[in-house]
Amino acid sequence: MQTYQTVLLAAGQGRRMQAGKNKQFLSIAGDPLLLHTLRVFEEDSLCTEILLVINKQEEADIRILLNEWSGSTPIRFVEGGRERQDSVRAGIRAGAASADRSGLVFIHDAARPFVRQEQLHRLAVRTAEHGAAILAVKVKDTVKEVRDGIIQKTTDRSLLWGAQTPQAFRYEVILDAHQAAEDGEWIGTDDASLVERNGGSVAIVEGDYENFKVTTPEDLVFAEAVIRYRKDALE
């Protein structure tokens, strides 16, 4: 099966968490959030390298955190940018320097610690076939389009999916999309949107609802619950 590199985004400030520090350092079930996410890729034999995109000012603290890390998958630090799109661009360019342009790169939020290995494998297969693919889940709720506080229309829910990460690409696809975005000064809502705008198509691989992004204080409660649920399922 096709191997891949992972660009792991850990440079965000996480202001909605209201923790006064990068949420990657927050403890979930006794371990920092970042270590939970690193383990997912460490345990996947298809992942050959992790490009950890960080805020340079936090590098010393992250190195201390990684003293608790015993994984064998190489981790390379990459300095993040001002915006998420800048950080992704820095990560994929760093990875491409040591990879073939036809190789695969997964772009993942470090604040999503619960993606499953079988989802990563299905994503790798689909990306190798199609050139670009993302994990996503079907939208559960009815979605309204609203303007000035008034519903304009009700969207057909069967056509709607909630995008997750990893978002996976052949290097040649995502490098070209980010270069076009930089040249045209586009800001996308995610990396898949840059590929779409650059004329490419992106496939969907169905994920699950446990692969949520830890964003608010309430999400820490949900994260603890997922860990308890998975532990109970193994017993």
C-alpha cells in the first residue's frame, strides 16, 4: 500500500479554548493532546515521517513535551506561518524537499486525535487513485441558508458533507494548488478548496463523527468520553 508523509498542524493559538496557552499542551486522559495525535500516525506503518508545524516561540516547550515521546517515526519541525494556509504551505514545501512529487502527503489538524488507522488506509488508497481525497461525514442536521437573520432556503441535506482532516494529496496536486493560491492571493476554507479552485477534483472518503476537532472547553469533555468508550470497547 502507498506510504505517506504527514503535515501535522500544531501552530494555532486556539483562542476559542480560552486556556491561555496552546491547546496542544492540554491534558486529555493524562497525556497532552499533541501526544494523542502523534500516536495515531506513529502506530500507522504507512506514515514515513511527521512534519510538525509549530509556532517557533513554542519550540522549546514542545521539545520538552516530546521528551515523553518514545515513537520511532521521524519528526521534523517546521515553522508555521501567520495563517493556517501559510503553515500548510510551509509544511508541504518542507516535505516535498525529500519526497517524490507523485508521493502522498496527509494534512492533519493536531487537534483531531481520534482519526482511526483504517480510515487513514482507505484515504491513502483513494488518494493514490484519484490524486486528492479527504475524510468527511454526512451532515446530520437540516441546514438553512440565512441572510440578515431570515432563512433564504433549506439545503438538500443528502448532498452535504462535513469536511474533516486528514486531507490527502499527491504532492504535485497540492503544491500546484498552494502556489496558485499564493500567486492569486486566494484564501481557502481548507486545502481541498484550493485544489477545487485550481481546477482539480477531490474525492470523499467517509469518516466518523469521533474524528472531531478539539476546539472549545466542552470538547475536552467529549474527548475524555471517546477515550473511555474506546477503552471499554477493548475490555
